Amino acid sequence: MSEGLTAVINAFPYMLGGSVVTILVVLGAMGLGLLLGVPLAVGQVYGNLSLRRSIEIYVWFFRGVPLLVLLFLFYFGLFSMLNINLSAFAAAVIVLGLISAAYQSQIFRGAILSLPEGQFRAARALGMSDTTAILYIVLPQALRLSIPGWSNEYSIILKDSAVTFALGVPEIMARTHFVATRTYQHLPLYILAGLIYLVLTYLGTRALRALEEKVRIHGYAHH
């Protein structure tokens, strides 16, 4: 048995443990992005001019600055300056979540704008307030229409999570690098890491595709 194959077999359980950390980072970031992205999208569509401009600046900043720069800026800069003691894992989730919120807000904004304007006017005619109409008429439809965009966002966050090993997060890449520098079997180990990422991408996008089919709105989406 070659040294590369031996290294792969021995490292596989250890690297799978890193995949659990990777999934937790991705789910945490997507959850935070969802919590922040929805109100940001609503603010961009229905907010006043100053609110829309503020959100545009937020989106421009987090979409324009590289991920590694943001990780260092928050973890070693902002959090330290404010005496906020966070683990590398928590910092990675927060930063990725803030970035995801910027992207998800644009996904939700596009979904909201794709809905017929007559629905909002009809809700007002029935006596609903703007807030009630947004919560019970607009958002339930917009969230369903956003699922295909979530598939892309999931893939992006999953790949971006590999950069968090720079903070010491024990995810797939960190564990792969740790083993590779000790066994000198870089090629087979990084191929294994790539295959794990491919499997995680496939499983996540398939799950979101199944969710999309389950909640599909007839007339707005097609097979």
C-alpha cells in the first residue's frame, strides 16, 4: 500500500470530523444571513431614502471587501478593540453571516420585486397595514422564490468556509493542512478534501432543491 493511500485512510475519520465543523459554520452563517438579510431586503424595497442608502452601503462594503480581510479585521481588530472575547468558530460564523446577509438581502429583494404589485395594493384595500401585508402576504411568497438563490449561497459559503482555517477553526481545510504538513502527502490529502467539499455541496443543493419542489408556488416557478 502506497504512503499516499495510507495517509488518506488514516486521515479520513479526522477530516470527516472537520466536515462537521464546516457544516456548523455554514448553517450558522446562513441562519444569521437569513435573520439579517430579510429585514435588509424589506428596508431596501419599502424603506425611505436614507434607510435604502444605508443598506446599500452595508451591501457594498460586505460584498466588496475580501473574506480574509474581513475575518482579520473583525477577529484581530474590531473584536479585540471592543474587548469582545469570541472563539475563532464564533467569529467565523459572525463574519460569514454578515457577508451572507449582504448577498441574501439581494436575493430576497429580487424575489419581493418579482411579486405582482397588485397583491400589496389588495392587502391595503382589505384594511391590512403595510407591516401585516409584508409579513403575511409578501414574505411567505418571497422566501419560497428565494430558495434557488439559497442553493448558490450555500455553495458559496461552503467554499468560503475553507478560509476560516486562517483563524484556527478546525474545519476540513485546517485538518487537511495539519495532516499534510506532517505526512508530506499533500496531493492525495487535498484531493480527499476536495471530494468531501464536492459531496457536501451536492447534498446541500439536493436538499434545497427538494425543499424548493415541496413549497413551489405554481405560476411562479417551473420544473
